[in-house]
Amino acid sequence: MKDKYIVSPAPHVHDKSTVKNVMWNVVIALIPALLFAVYYWGLRALILTLTGAIAAVITEAIIQKLRKVPVTVHDGSAFLTGMLLAYNIHVGAPIWLPIVGAVFAIGVGKQVFGGLGNNPVNPALLGRAFLLASWPTQMTAGWVAAKNSAMSGLNNLSRIATNLQELSPKAYELVTGATPLKVAQSLRDTSFVADINAQAGGLNLGGRIFDSLTELATLKSLFWGNIGGCIGEVSAFALLLGAAYLLYRNIIEWRIPLFYIGTVFVLSLIFGGIPGSGSSVMLPFFHIFAGGLMLGAFFMATDYTTTPITKKGRIIFGIGCGLLTIVIRLVGGYPEGVSYSILLMNVFTPLIDKITMPKPFGKVAK
Amino acid sequence: MRLKTFPGGIHPHDEKHYSSSAPISNFPTPQRVIIHLSQHIGAPSSPIVQVGDEVLKGQKIAEAAGFVSIPQHASISGKVSKIAKAMHPTGAMSMAIEITSDGLDRSVEFPDDPNYMDLEPQVMKDRIAEAGICGMGGAGFPTIVKLSPPEDKPIDVVVLNGVECEPYLTSDYRLMMERSEDIISGLKLIMKIVKAKKGVIGIEANKMDAIAKMQQLLTKESNLEVVGLKMQYPQGAEKQLIYAATNRKVPAGGLPMAVGVVVQNVGTAVAIYEAIRFQKPLIDRIISVTGSPVVKPMNLKAPIGTLYSDLVEHCGGTREEIGKAISGGPMMGFSLPSLDATMTKGSSGLVLFNQKAAKSLAEHTCLRCARCVDICPMNLLPSMIANAVKYKNLDLAVQAGLNDCIKCGSCAYVCPAQIRLVQYIDTGKIRYAEAQRKK
């Protein structure tokens, strides 16, 4: 007998959410940051971002054709990966950099494992790690300063010393030629601090510069994005705006970002200071607004495929990311640790899920 | 009133507007009914009539086949015309007794017993058993079994389920509005049978008028209470309702009696009342015939065994092409290949979808987004269970909660990858049962 009506398993209603819908919503949430980046660094931010996204889409389409599987680039996931990869590149970088990164991210980071849902680590971050390992100069040299700002966001240089350039060329080079996190990292090097202090004739210049990192003016620059950095490190405000949208639309969940940022906040309060500086209670704000933490915590550490599915697991994941980020920033060789800490925690995801299986409703601990 | 609820769950559109304002109306005696021998959980009833026998409405036609079973009764008068397989509301074919109406609607006597409230509990139970009552909320567990807890499991609270959390369905709502007194009498009778001191009626906030009505009737009853519940699916699931209404957690793998609770559906309470007072067997029930294609959505009091196609015809037929016909609610109900199935004691609704609503998208690979984990009312890992079943790893499926799943469908409802999670879990449950048998 032929069925007259559609027969399918329950439930017969759905909340209408789709993979496509989820992915494009994340893209939408990333747009405020892009607008801020264009405002501060010019149209090149948009060009690099689109280049990365389009390269990712084309790569995915070609590989899916070769694999003879349906081409699913319309789901937005490749576009998003390319976009996130470009957000990890600064506006002074050559145009081929996001292309190479996107090809690697999609090819080796995603399609090799069978595509969306199967990759063990975040493809965009893998692409970034690949770029940083292969072309360290292009990834870090030629930072572009934001409009109206010294590179590091330390706008009011005269507050540190009226004649900083003459006083200590080394210190001047530091605060005008690098990102805020690079400044913080350099000042943890005691021999470097001794050098610039000596140049300044025994003045506690190192301590003063470090203190200026947590001044309200600097924190404001970080919050609004008036600094040097990667496209996606632009403005904490713009990223928070996107994050709020994703939380509201129930696309990301609060546990990972909260515990990630919370851990960085607490640990930087305890361990963030340096000798010679009045260790400021504002240090945690510097550490959560500087660098890629907002982008990482809300847009990368919340990637579905590569993070734990259990509620407890997400808390562990967030704390782990925070811990590693602080270790890299305060002890490690890089000024910034967000991407490596997320990549490392991605690797632990299966294990975390395994040890945090929830107890069913009504199950009593034995 | 402070509204209560349970952890997890979802908020589907309730879509009750189609039929919520339609008062209960009587369905005229149909030409024939097909009464299934398996309308309940447990052994199918054994027929005690033969083809050609004349039967009266209310006459027993099949006997309980054991303790976990129920008898069946003729719901119209006429002649037994067939004992054969027919379409069950689950869509499967199973044995049933067909009665062709004689058009006379001759009934056995249902004498009014004025002292029904003061009968011995055992007499009450005998009447319930004889009436062939099973849970009318859907699962269909024989009521007599639920009302016979072992001596060492005292019951102190009876919870009546007036939640009706399934979208579209309004049969319990109409019953609460139109037969509130009978529901309360039923509740009191159940309390007497299980010797419970307290009675609670749980109703969701989308039925404020039913809450108000019950509250008004219970003002003088110190031991009876209405609990208003926040709208949240699956609040009508036994464990979730018990937690929301009494704040007690039924142990995983356990029954409500483990925490001193018995739950009965409001419709079952009315059936219990009628069985004890009038010795009337369960031969009819309220069913919502609803959905956008139905010309005149209705809440019908119809004989058990009525053909779904007859119900739809009585509601004025359909205004657009049917895409899906669902027996029960859209979250847990069964989609039928045609309207040839017939009503059972658990048939709370017949929901029709048009072709657009019937369409579903293709399944995508799991993104691991964990939305299913976040809303699972049983705190399980639905996506992990489904994956484990897919790759035949039963141990992992069990660890992730296979055996605790109540199949409410919330996970599949929120899945952006459209994965048929409940289907995988069902498969897993079947494979697990097979594996246990082999041991």
C-alpha cells in the first residue's frame, strides 16, 4: 500500500534553525568589528577580510568537487573560517597571506577530516598558526597604527616623559612600534627595563610605561580600538556587540567565554604586575581588552565542533584557555597566547567530554 | 501565583488556537468501530466474542490477558463483523475487533451508585480494572497497575496531569473547563485508593482560565491544590511534572512511587470517576481534531475505535491537501500513512499538517553545537547517544544516557543539523534490548 501522507519519526515540528542560519549569523556578528577596523585602519581591512573569506569558499568548493561530495559553501562555514583567519592578520600584511592561510585552514584544517563537524581543531586558528610558523616576518612586521594613535595605544606619550624620544630611543621605539601586549611583554624582561632606565639616566621609565598601560586613556583606546593590532583585535566594544547578538540569538553559550575571560581577569590581577610598577588593580582590564581575547573567547573558543559538548566540560575548557593564555602572555615567548591556548584546548576536547559525562536527571552519585 | 517548572526543555509554538475555543461536542454513533486489542502497555487483550456476535454498547468484548493488561468493551451496539489486523494509531497493523453498528445505540446499564465516594478501595479498584482503563495521556499504562503500589511504597501525593504540553492538543484543556467537578471527584477517588493525603493538579500557564476555574473549586479543599506551571515542554512527562509540582526527583530508572507519588492524566481521572460511580467502562474519550487543513477544528467526545477519516469528515473535511496526519501531538505523536487508523484510549489528538508544514530538511553532519545537551530535560548527551548508535558503540550510548531517554523529542526539535535524534535513540533502545536478551 502506498503511503498517502509523509511518514517520518517524531518530532514533527522544528524550531527552524539550520546550519546555514547559525553560520551566517556568526558572520553578521563579526561585522561591527570589521566596520571599526575599516574606520581605524582604512579600506584595506575590508579587502584582506574579503580576500580570506572568498579564498576559503573557493578552496572548499574545489576540494568538495574533487572529493565528489555535494558542494556546501552556501552554508557559510567556509566563509566564516576565511573571515576569522583574516581577522588574525594585521592590515599591513601582504594580500597573499590571507589567501595562503585560508587555503591551508580549509584544506588541511577542515576538508582533510571530512568537512564541517569533523575537524579536531579550529581551522582558522590552525591556518593562523601555519602562517605564523611559515612567514613570521610578514605576520608581525609592518603593523599599521590606527588613526590618531601611537602604535601601542599609549596616546599621551608626553605623560610618560615629555621628551621620550630623546630620553630613551629604545623606549620610544617600543611604545610606537608595537602592540600593547608586546609592550607589556617587553617590560617583563628585566634586562630590557634596565637598559631603557639607564638610557633615561636612571629614571624608572620601565615602571612608568608599564603603569601607563592601565591608565584610563589607554584602556579607552583598547576598548574602542584606537590601537595597532590584527583586524579582529580591533575594538573590544565592537566584538562585545557581536557577542551580545550571538548570546541573544542563542547561537553561542555563556560558559566558555565567561570562564575564559574570568580566568584571565583573575590571574592577571594576581600575577600581572612587574617590579618597579605600582601593581594596578586595573591590570585585568588591560589583559581582557588587549590582544585577541574578546575575539578568541566569543568567536573561536565557542566554535561548536572543536569544543566540549558537556556543560561542565565547557567550564573546564574556558578555564584551561584562560590559564594557557596567561601563561603564554606572562611567561612564554609570545606577547599573545589566545590562539595557541584555544588550539591546545581543542586537542583536549574529546578527553574533557569523556571525563565530564553528566548524570541523568534523578541519578544519585554512588 | 508563582509558576513552577523543571530544568531544561523547550518552548515550541503552542498552536492551540485552532481548537481551544471549541467546546466538547458529541460525535454521532459511527457506522463501525475498530477496537484494538493492544491499546495499552502490556499483553494484548484476548477476545471473548466471535464474528457474528451481537454486542451492546459497554459490553466486554476482550479480557485482560494478565495483570499488566486491560479488558476492552464495545463502544457502540451492533454486530462483530471482523476480528483482524487493522491500522493502529502508531501506524502499525495490529489485531482489532470490528463492530458494525445496528444504528440503535443499545447500551448496558450504567447505574448511578450514590455512595461511590465511600466504597472500599478494593471495590473501587475492581471497578477500575473491569472498566479497562489505561493512562489516557498517551503512554497507556494500565491504571490499575499504577494504583496498586507495593505495601512498602506508601503514596502521599497524587498529581493530576493537566499540563497538555504538546502543541495543538486541547482535549485536556476542554475537559478541565467543562468537567472540572468530575476531575476533582476522580482525584479524590484516586487519593482514597492509594491512601494519599494530598492532591495536586498541575496546569500550564497557557491555560490560565483552567487554573482559575480549578482554584475556585478548590478554595474549600485544604488538601487539594492547583499548581501553575511555566510553559515549558515536556512538562507533561511524568518525572518532569513531579519535579515541577512537588519538587521531588524520581530516581533514574525508578518509578514515581519511589518518591511517594502517583501521576494520572486529567482524562484518566474522569474515566476513573465514571468507572467507580456508574461502573461505566472506558468506551469513549475526548479527541482534538485540529491543524490548519481541518475546516472546523473540534474537540470531540467519540467512541473508542472510531475511524480517523470519520472524525475528519465530521469536522467538515479539509480545506487544503494533507501533508502529514499525526496521531497524538506533533512532538511525540506518530505520523500515519493514511487516515485508516482508529482511535484508542490514548488518542488525545489527530493533528493534520498541510504539505508545507509536513516538509523537513535533509539531515546534516552533527556540528557538536550541544544545543541538544543544553535543553535535554533528562540531562543526557543526545548527540553523543545518536553518534554512538550510528557507529554501533552501545556501551558509549548507554553511558551518554540511552536508557534514561524519555523520547520527548526536544533534542531533535532544536537540532540545527536536523538530525533525527529520537530515531537513532529508538534504534539504540531496540539494539540494547536485543543485546540484553542474548546475554
